[in-house]
Amino acid sequence: MKRIYSLLVFIACTLLITSCEDFMDVHKEYIEGGEIIYAPKPDSIAFIAGKERILFFCRAYNSPNVKSVNLYWNDGLDSLLIPVSFNSSYDSIEVVLDNMEEKSYTFTVQLVDNFDHRSLSVTDFGTSYGKNYLATLMDRRIKNISLTDKGASVEWYSAAEGLLANEVRYIKNDGTESIIRMPSEEYTTFCPDAKAGEEFEFRSLFIPEEESIDTFYTAWSKYDEAFPAEYKFDRSGWTVTVSDETASDGGGKDAIIDGKLDTWWHSNYTDGDTPLPHWAVIDMESPKEMSKIEVYRRSGTTDTKSVEIYVGNSPDANATDWVQLVTGVFGDGDSLELPIPGSIDTSQGRYLKILLPDSNREPFTNIAEVYIYGK
């Protein structure tokens, strides 16, 4: 029995040794010439798009023995060997690949150490943009333009994908040229001190990818309309006093300079109707050279009939030195345009008085808005 057991043990050992030899045969070709040693591979790489160029970024960790970063593309037909000297902790390099044909690329990166050991390859992708991409870009459309004594406003439609900013090039009142840039997320470009009646140009700025190193500009385009020859005065700092009001009806005296036609100043009708005439005095902060005045009454009513406009140096509506600029009578519509003759000097005071002497339904009057224009 012992002889049989010993025989079985011998056979089992022989089979085990034979199997191990067969297993080692699989690896012989990989260990011939000694153990394979790899250089550390990159911790991270990136290829950032540009205009006929690409920015290569490579970061390595604990790689002080690495002597070069080898970069290959176009199936290895093109390459760049970048000498490096990394620190023992995290370190990185950035290299711009110039003169890159406009297309997408597949890049392979290897690190090589001082003993010529190579790292495992790392692959990533990058794109170079050029004339073909630029040809697809279209300017952001302009929705509206307006002008005040402080400057011009250019209002835009929604931004296209990839739009970074818009620029407006215009002439200022002193004759100099100015360029204003506006981020794409905004909708209005304000051009300080823009000259009335002057043409202006605009262009759009795009980036093809979120982290592009280059910005693509469309050509300057002249807008088909010039800035208005007449401008509205900016009323943001102006104040109003009135003879009387029913503030709960329409919003009160400040409604006549709030830029909204759905608010208004209404004459007083609480605790007895206040008799005609009614008046409002606007403090314009400084004398103005005016070309016309627009007056709007409340939409849908015809109570307000006649309007008289005066200018003066005193906020007192009863002062004797008010100078009459213009008068007018409302027709069927809600607005009244009152051009001021060029022979009248409108800059004789900082205060503007609107006198409402009569009514189509006495004694009630209302004013929704007063716009003052200059040239």
C-alpha cells in the first residue's frame, strides 16, 4: 500500500513540474533580455483648441528622472520631443503646437526617463480651427438702437452658441473713436457720449470650444441705420413737483418721467375736484438745448386737451420769468409732438413747466409721459 501511495505522489509532482514549465513558456518572449522597466506615465494631459494651433498641457507626478515628453500625431508621422526637468512632486508643462492644419487630431504621449525607459502611451484628442470655422460665424443681430444725451444704447437679440462678446465701434462727441465690448450674456451695449446722427460698426467674438486659447472675430460691419439725429434726454436724476394729484390713480407725479405709458399723473379729485389749470414742474438738473417735446396723455382717455410748455430758473410755478417754448392741442391720439422753433433759446433755465389750462372733461387732466429731445 505504501508503495502505491509513493508512486502516486511521484506522478503528481511530475505533472506539476511539467505544468509550471508550460506556464513559463507563455512568458518567455516577454522576459527575454531582462525585466521591462517603464517610466512614469503622465498624470494628465489636455489639448486646447486654437486658431491654426493647439495648446498641449501635460502634468506629471513624482517624475524627477523624466528627461523628455514625446508627442506623436498623424499616425506617428509627426512628432515633437520636449526636453523637461520635472520636480519630485506635481509639475507641468505647456507647449503651443503652431502651424496646425485645421482639423481634429489624435495625439499619443509618452514620457522618457534618463535611462531611456518609456512610459505607457496615453492618447487624447485636439482640434485646430481656422478659415472654415470662421466662415460659419454670423454676427449677433441688433434689435434696436436709441440715443440720449448721455450716450447710445444698442439692444441685441439672443446670443448664438459659442458667442463670447460683442463690440461696437463709434464716434464720440469730441470726434474720437471708441470701442465698447459687451459680454454675450448681456443684451444692451451702452456707448457713452455717442455722437448723434453718426454711423457705427459692430462685430461678434466667438470661441470654438469652452477653453479655446484664441478668439475668432467677425469682420466689422456697418449697421444700416445711424444713431438718431435727435436724442432723448436722460431723466434718471430729474424730479417733479405738481399743483395737485390723485396719486392712487396711475401712480402720481413721478409717472410722467418713469418711461412707462401705462402709468400717469392725474389731477386731484378726492375731497373735491381741484379746478383748472393744473401744472407740473420738472427739475432737469441743468439747462438743456431742446429740439422738441413729446407729451402723452393716458391711453384711452381724452380728458387732457391743451398743453403749454415753459422754461425758467425758478421752481416756483407762479414766478413771472417763465419763458414759453411751445403750445399744442391733442388730436384723436394719445401723443402730442411739439417741435421747438430754432429761434427760441431753450437753455434759459433748468426747470420745465407743463401747464394744462383746459380739459375736454373739466376739470380733469392727466399726463402719462413727457419726453424731451435735443440735437
